Amino acid sequence: MLSTFCAPSRYVQGRNATQQLGTEMKKIGLAGPVFIIAGSHAAELLSQDWKRSFDEVGFKFEVLKFGGECSLNEIHRCKEAASKFGAKTIVGAGGGKVLDTARAVAAEINAGIVNCPTLASSDAPCSALSVVYTDEGQFAEYKFYPRNPELVLVDSSIVAKGPARLLVAGMGDALATWFEAKTVVEAKKRNQVGGATTLAGEALAALCYETLLEDGVAALHAVRSQVVTPALERLIEANTLLSGLGFESGGLAVAHSVHNGLTTVHETHNYYHGEKVAFGLLVQLVLEGKTSSVINEVIDFSMSVGLPICLRDLGIYNPSKALCMQIAERATAPGETAHNEPFSVTADMVADAIQVADSIGREYKIEEEEGAKELCMALS
Ligand SMILES: [Zn+2]
């Protein structure tokens, strides 16, 4: 097994970065005509910057509004329009589904691909895969590509204006990165691109966790005020670049499998990917027999930014043993990353860990409430 590390060719981030999109593309040899697939929010906020930036470098461009779902039909529609326009480079601008569609279109017509995420809500923008859904929004398949994006450009001014809950969800996804990568390293299993891990992948995953602990709360305050601060810049980098490289080249384990298990429960459908991953991480830590100081550090962080720490936080109010088993069975299906642990993992073990993680989380909340009450009484 060869050690493998993969990454986008270039990553650019900062205040008003969109104004330099054309120049950044030119620097790495990407050319027009440029076909932009954009979410409606991105199109509204960025149209003028695109015009100015592409006029500056003499790239012809056209914008197509995204239809709302990364489905085979939508990919086909965008591909037809991009081919007709003679696109040499595809730019995806918006949330995860827009970027996934843009990546699929670029791969099909063999064009260059630029990802411009407008949120720091997941670790997907730097990766070389798309999650494809049916037109009705049911998961259909993963599409894997031979190359990561040529350019990922993150405009921090736009991310700062996004919903705070989505930034927090991105922190949930990033929170698990280090623990999952460490497990894969220790177990000597394969990372998400089928290779052995590298020191680089491991180090970036560790830095991702440190950055969350240092800057998570301060970054959340910045987004609540819709402003860009150094802490927000570092946190965007952790959610997007460090978590992206950390998961792809470091690997995934139980946390993401439990996420997949949670998606089988209807009550969790209104919760974001990273919110479910955050609880999945607690399950992983319990399953791995981590000490309470490790578990408490993660729970303290989750509480400080508002990430779920028990099943109730994900809409599941009465978790029966059968329900925990349903989640665990999906989480341990063949091919799941739960099998990247250094020991063999069964559904029984995961179901037990789910119940214990849930109990720890609920207990923690009760203690917090009691502490707050005591403080109120002492002050009154
Ligand atoms: Zn994830």
C-alpha cells in the first residue's frame, strides 16, 4: 500500500477574494470561456465581482442558476449548457450541492474546475468526489474523480454573511477529522483515496482540531456580527482546507459511519451533516474507550458553539434500544468506515456506545443547568 496525499492545486482565501478570481485562475493556467454554476444567493452577491474580475483578464463568462439538487438530470442540464458555451473552465459558486454538480460537469466535459464555497459548512470543497442524489433528494451514488479541484477560492466576506448554524455544522464535521484520521493511522488502514496515510495528512488533521478549540467560539461571534476577523479566517481554513485534506488523506472511521446510521432516522433529517458527525464522534470516543478527559474536552467544545452532544439534540427524544440498533446496523454495513478501527467493530458494540454517549451528553447538560441555577441563586 503506497502512502498517498492529495489536495487541490491551489487554495486561496480572504476578504473579497472573488474580486481576484480571474487573476488567480490565470496564474495557474486556467482559461476562459468560464461557465459559472451558481446558487441563487451566490449569483446575487457576486455577479458584479465576477464581471469586473473576468473583464480584467479578458475571460468570456456565462452564469447558470443551479436547479437545487445535485442529480443526474441537473448534471446533464448544466453539462449541455456548458458545452454549448464552449466552456474551458467550470466555476461552482455556492453551497455543497452546487460545488458537487460543478465538479461532475467539469469531469464530464474535461474542463478545469474551480470551487468557490460561499459557506464553511463542510469539508467537501477541496475533495475529488460528488454526492449525487435523485431529483427527489434521496442519496443515489458517489462519483469519484481522478483529480482534486484546480483552484478552491474562499471569499471570507461572503462566508461571514452566512448563517451561524452552518458555520457551526462545519465545525462539527471538522471536529471529527483528527480523531478519525488518528484511528486510521493507528489501525494502518486506507485513507479515503485508497492509500496509506502520510505524516502531512496526520499533521493537518491535528492542526484542524487545535484551531477549532482555539478559534471556534471567536469565529462564531464574528459570523453572528457578519464581520471578518483573524479568528474567523483561521476557522474557515480549519473547516474547509484542514478538514478537507485531513479527511481525504487521513481517512474516516466510526464518527462518519454513525452519521450514515443517523440518516436512517426520520427525526434527524432537519439536522446538518456536521451536526450528526459531532454526535458520531462522541460514539467513536466511547467505543474506543477514550478517557473522560478526552471526551469532556470534545463535549466542552461542542457545548461552547452549540453542537449536538446527545440524541435529543438531533430530534430523537425517546431513543429505544431497537432504534440504537437500527443506527448501529447501518453504521456497520459492509464497506462502512466503522471498519477502519484497529479492532473489529460489530453493530452490538456501536449500539451500546450510542446509548452511553447519549447518556454522557444528557448528564452533562443536567450538570450545566444545575451549575447555572446555583450561580443564579448565589448572585441573587
Ligand atoms: Zn464529513
